[in-house]
Amino acid sequence: MAVIPATWDLYELLQAVVQAPTYHIVFEILLILWIIKLIFFSKSYALEKTVLTTKEKDELIEEWQPEPLVPDIPDTHPVLQALERNIITGRPDKYLNVNGRSCLNMATMNFLGMAGDQTIETEAIKCLRKYGVGSCGPRGFYGTMDVHLVLEDNLAKFMNCEEAILYSYGFATIASAIPAYSKRGDIIFCDEGVCFSIQKGLVASRSFIKFFKHNDMEHLERLLIEQQKEDKKNPKKAKVTRRFLVAEGLYIKHGDICPLPKLVELKWKYKVRIFLEESFSFGVLGKCGRGVTEHFDIPVDEIDLIAASLENSVGSTGGFCCGKKYVIDHQRLSGLGYCFSASLPPMLASAATQALTIMEANSAVLFTSLRENAEKIHDGLLQVEGMKLMGVPISPLKHLQLGEPGGDRDMDTRTLQKIVDEVQTLGVAMTLARYLEKEEHCLPQPSIRIAVSCKLTDTEIKNVIECTKKACQTVLNENSS
Amino acid sequence: MQKLTSKIGWKYDMTEVKRAYSMCLKKQAQALSEPRKLVDMTTHYPQADLADDFYETFEKIPLHVAIITYIGTVLVIFIGYIREFLRAVGIEKLKGTMEPMIEGFVPMYQDWSGFFNRNIYRRVQDCFNQPLSSVAGTEINLIERTSNDHNWNLEFTGETKKVLNFGSYNYLGFAENTGPCVEAVAKCSAEYGVGICASRQEMGYLDLHKELDELTAEYLGVDAAITFPMGFASNSMNMPSLVQKGSLILSDELNHCSLILGARLSGACIQTFKHNNMEDLEEKLRAAIVAGHPRTSRRWKKILIVVEGVYSMEGSVICLPEVLRLKKKYKAYVYLDEAHSIGAMGSRGRGIVDYFGLDPKDVDVMMGTFTKSFGSSGGYIGGTKKLINHLRLHSHASIYSNTSILSVATSHTADYLLLPHNHGA
């Protein structure tokens, strides 16, 4: 076909169409119809879903090899060996009988010496002869005994709170309390250095977790301000998102105390609720052992929930939460570790009640001597060469780290284990602080954890410091030579 | 068909009742007459025979009962809403505690949980949490409570009532306050004290715990065992060490809360199968292995089937031979929670494995508690030495929580010594 010159007009165009041969017109019409069909009426050829035959499925099942359920652990693993070496026989009191040798106990958290107290044992045995050993049921179904109610009452009165709720295991206390209040979609601001049970509680709650640097109030304030800005952008969502702040009274991983006055100030400024975990500060801090609220002279009503374990200073088993009635009542139906687990054995509950009575009767002596001993040991351990001491002076939990860490965690752990073994031969029992290295949120440096008891005498304290100095010197000199 | 009418007016189908009863008797006779032999379940329990051998009945809910229950629930909720409105307006006084509205703070409780507590749970509150003032043995002393304001506040009358105990999990009657167990515990408390204040890896591992671990392993018939002070925690703290992200957990839909919590904390993918329905389990296993992870299509690292021996809320018994057959066929691992069945099932009281005459070494992870049949407290996990070594190192309970109270541990020991090893329970 000749190229249509631009000067042709419409009439001439029509004439050309009419004069064209028929086959040509038919061909052009068919082509146009084909193009219309392709554009508008063709099926889209999507990928067909592959359906496997039974034979193929069986082959896949045959081929699949799972990993072994647990990895191979040689029997010579250092932790396993340490476990077998350090079996305790007899009463774990001021002196521990480790592997046949009696050592001064600087390892267990027996801060007030309750683990060796005779009156507690007498009470426990009396209760045993009335209630038997186990309670054989959860709290909701005939597992509640009057000793549990008495203990809850006593704890509430001791802490000046409206109500307290008792759990049968210290770890489960805070790990059940946090998910009872905080659900998916809520926000929790948490200190980085919190203990593992709080970390598990945070995971179980499925909320947004925002960690702030350990005891760094400026970082926390920055996070809170950021959250406030987010809330302004989306006020509808902010109205239903609960905000919580979780901190520990005395941090076990670091041996220092949380700045509670500043936390309370931030609570009122940014409207977050505070959950305080006082496992290591209950029965330790404060004039009468009421914890970090008494230590800083803050009314306990400012804190929404206090959770603590009865396994440390109180020397029993279990844990409790205390606070206002409307807060604690909720856990009676939503606290997983409370509703779905057997209750605390009655004899341990009465042991805890007796321990509380002792704490109230002897508060003047117990807590001052604990603080004094902690300070003396702190001053003494600062002088140990080649080691770094973490923790505040009044904290009965201290961490002794290597002054010059090698960089390899395993190597450092082995060195510290040698120091611990050496110190044991000299008659003092200490322990390495153990962590689940792969699962901890913020793994601290390897360290020896030292727990101070209020029953230590001055001679014993001097002995501990001498033995530590000697052991560190021996091992560090060995390493450097 | 003989029909029996009970006092309330429900009619029982006597043939059904008789059939169930005769099945029970038949199984009991079988158990006592011949010594239990360990069977190879692939030959002894092929799928077809199981339907005859393994028999459970569950009474069907009559239609009119279901309808009346639903109507009743709706009625209670409706009345609840009316009363909430009256309380909000001020016509009715609020007798319980309610969350105070503090300005600027988001309310702690969503509406439904508070509503449920005030209007539905409160009405029957006196049925739960009944305190006792005695040992949870065959008879208990219930401390009586009354309420003058429709259960808003419960008060003690000061009286106790002696009742027969059908409520506690005291299957073997070990919850007593006299006897050799109690004496052993008393002696141990006097010797060892009551508190330990340390975790297993940090100077809290006593010779008593070692003894208890070994005894538990011997009792179960496995290589090794590890014990914990809380049964709930034995599940929630150990499952995360066994499975992680990238693995699949196939859990029965009616599993206990502790198993669900442990599964969630582990980070693995969770799928449920219909309660005790082995066909559904097999289907899900096949689909899981063939398809892999639903989003990434990667092959699963491990598949863990989580079941219980006896389900406490339903009373059903897991079809264990079938589970083990599936486990062997599809190379999965089995986690068996015997909280209620250990000590209570089986001719020698060794649990559900003993009940079916299977080999305990076939179950990868045998978990159980001491709270029910042993009248004590705590939990255990039994399995191969490799598994227990791994748990000794990596279980959350070994590192972060304190060990069993000595006195309680000794009671288990005394219990074990009492339980007959050689003659039928």
C-alpha cells in the first residue's frame, strides 16, 4: 500500500477504501476483531497450583530428616562437672557442706539467715503434722488452706497494701503477673538489666517492649517523649493502649538499685503504670525490710504492683504480688501461675509466716547488720587486685568481674571458675553467676556472685576477703605466667 | 432398651452404661491376670484393632439442655448490662471494688473482664476458692463462708464442716498428716531446714535432689530424670529449651495452660489437632512435612507432638499407641505430660505408658508432676541421658529459680519406697 500523503482529504480517503480489493477489506476487519478479542476477552493465564500426588508426598516424608531433639553434650562439659562437684549435703546455713568440706556460705541468697532458723523449722513441722505435705489442688479447687489466707493477710499488712496474692513459685510470680495485665497492643518500657523471669513475662504478654539502658533515666524519658508524640498522631489508638513500666528494686545482674523517685516522677508525668519486681529488695532494703519503697521513703500506693519472691530473704518457696485490691483481684482469675497450678505447700506457707514474724520482731538488728556487713565486704573486695567489683555498697549481692577481661567469654568463665574452686579449698563457698547465654536479653560480663548474710561476724568477713585476695592472686598469676 | 430415670429426671440408656462398665471390668481383669509385657505397637495395635480395644464414652449433651444453657447465659448477660447501667447512673450502689478512673491513665481492664467478674463470676463465687482447715485427705474441714449481699463480700462464719473429699487430686491417698512419709519429711526438715535460697547450678543442688532424680528415673523406667519444684514451671520452663523458632509443635486442642505457655515461650510454630483424634493428627503431620513452614516453605527443623496422658477437664485418655506409631512413621518427637496419669494409671502405677504396655523409652520426653498422686509438690522430666544433660544445662529452672525444698523432696523419696514395685497397685 502506498504511503498516504498528508495532503489527502477525507473524501479521497473514503474513495480509496471503497476501491480497495475485497480480500483486503475482509483481512483488515478480521485483524481488528482479533485484536479486540485479545485485549478484552482472553483468559488470564495464572500459574496453576501444584497438587502433589500421594507418591510424591510419601517421598518427601521419607526424605525429611529432623534435627536431633537435643544437641550432644559431652559429660566433660565444665558446667556439668561443676554441678557434680558442688553437691551440698546437710543444712545450707551459714556454713555449707560442699563435697565433704564445710565452707563459709557466700553463695546462697540467705540474706537474713532464715534458712537455718530453728523456730521456722518448728513451725513448718507443726504445720506438716496438721496439713500434710502437698495441698493436692489449685487454689480454686480445694487447694486453699487457712495458712495461705493468713500469709496473704500478713504480707498485705507488712507491706501496707490492700491485698496480696500468693504464688507457689518465685519465677512464676512476675512471669504470670505481667501477662495478666498487659496484652497484645500494649506498651511496656523495661530496663535492659532485668532478670530472666521478667523477660519471660514480657515475651508471654506479646506487647511492644521498649528497653531503656540500665538505670538511664534520660534514655527512658526520651522513649516516653517519643511515645507521647506517637500518641498525639493517633489519639484514638492511644486511648486504648495501656502503658507500663517494669523495673527491679535490686537488680540481680548488676547489684544496684533502681532510681525509684525519678521513676515515680516519670509515672505521673507520662501516665505509665509501674510494676516493681522486688525479689532481692524485699527483706533487704528499707528500715524494716519493706523493700525499695521504704528505702526511698515513697508511699507504697504510688506503685501499682509489687511482685516479690519468698525464696531469698524469707527462706521459703513461692512468691507474692501486692497492691491495691482492684489490681490484685484481677490476678485471681487471670494469673496463669495462680489459677492453673497447685497451691504452695502449707508447711512452706507457715514457714514464710514465721519468717515474716521474725523480720518484724528483729527489724532493728537484722537489717542494720545486713547493711553493715554488705558495706564491710564491699570495702574489702575493692582492695582485691586484678578484679573489678560491681554493685552498690549496701547491696548484699555483689559481682566480682575480671579487672582485665580477655575478650573470650569462655576463657574468662574458666578463669573465674578456677578462682571459685581455689577459694573453696580455702574454706569459702562462692558461685559463678550463671546465665542462659543465648537467651538473655542483655548478657553481663562473666562474674562471681557474692551474697552477704547478716549473720556474718567481723572475723568471718576478714577471712572471706583474705581468701578471695589469695585465690585471685594465685589464679591470675598462674594465668599471666 | 431399659431406661433408668434419675432423681433429676434425666433418662440414661442402660445398654450404653452396661457396655462401658463391662469394658472397664474386662480391662481390669486383663491387667491383673497377666503380667504386663512390653509390646511392639506396630504389630500389636494396628489401626483397625484399636477401635475395639480402646473404648471411651462421653455422654452426649441433650438438645434441650444445650438450648436452656445458652438462653440462661444470654439472660445473665442481659441482666448484667441492665445492672451495670443502673450502677453507672447511680440508682444502684456499687458494693465491690471498681477501678478508679485516674485522669490521663488508660483504664487497666477492658470492659468484659470487669463485667464478667461483677455480674457472672460473682454469682457463683462462693463455689470456688473454698478454704480448708485440714489436710486434703479423704475427709476435709471446709471453713464455712456466708454472704449477706449476694456474694459481693464473703465472710467467715467461724464454723467448719466436715465433708467427704471428692475435690482434691489425691488419687493414691498420700495426702495425709500421719504415716511414714510425714515422719520422713519431719526428720528431713529437722536435718536440712526448710529453705535453700539458691538455684541448681548455683550451689542449690543437694544430695537429696540427686537421689530424687535417680529414683524418678528408676520409677519411670528411663535413663535419667530431672526434677523441679513446680509442675506448671516444668512445662513452661523446659519446652523453650527443647524447641525453638523453625520447629513445629503439634499440640492437642485441649492441652493444659502450662503446655500452651511453654509452647508460646519457645517461639516455635504451633498447630493444634482435634482432641484425641489420631486421623487429624496424621493429616496435620503429613501436611506439615510436605508443605514446610507456611510462610517461608522451609523444611521444619523438628516436629514435637505434645499430648497429655489423662486430660483433667475431660477425663479422656490419650490414644498413646497410635501416637507412638505416628511418631515413628513421621520421625517426630513426643512430649507426654503425665500430670494426672502418673501413679494413677497402669497396673504398676507407672502411668499411661504402663497402662498400654508400651516401652517408656519410646516416649522422647516424659513429663509429670508429683502434686497429684504423690501428695507432694513439684514436677519432673524423664528421658535419655543426653536429654537430661541438656536440660541440666539449659533449662530455665536449673539456672534462674531455686530448687525444691528439701523436706518436700524427701517425701517423694519416702513415697517411692512405699509404692510397690513388684506387685499390682
